[in-house]
Amino acid sequence: MKALFVRYLNEIVGLTIMALMTVALIAGQADANVGEGMAEGARDVIEIRLTIED
């Protein structure tokens, strides 16, 4: 399993970064619309939990 991880480490890192950038883009777009209809300071909280098991 470790050899497989090391073999594809570059792809795993690249896909992880792209996924985080996608989450940041979506969060930024959602944050842009928050001030239009809500009171200042009132925001929804999105919690993302990721677990990795062998």
C-alpha cells in the first residue's frame, strides 16, 4: 500500500490541491451573496469532516 502511495504521490497532491481550490472557489462565491439578504455578521457555518481509513 505504501509503495502505491509513493508511486502516485504527485497525482494525489495535485488532486488534493485542486479539490481545496474548488472548495475555496465555492465558499468565495457563497460568501459574495451573503451580504445581500442577511444582516451584517450573520453567516452560516459549513463544516467539512474528512476521514481516511486503511
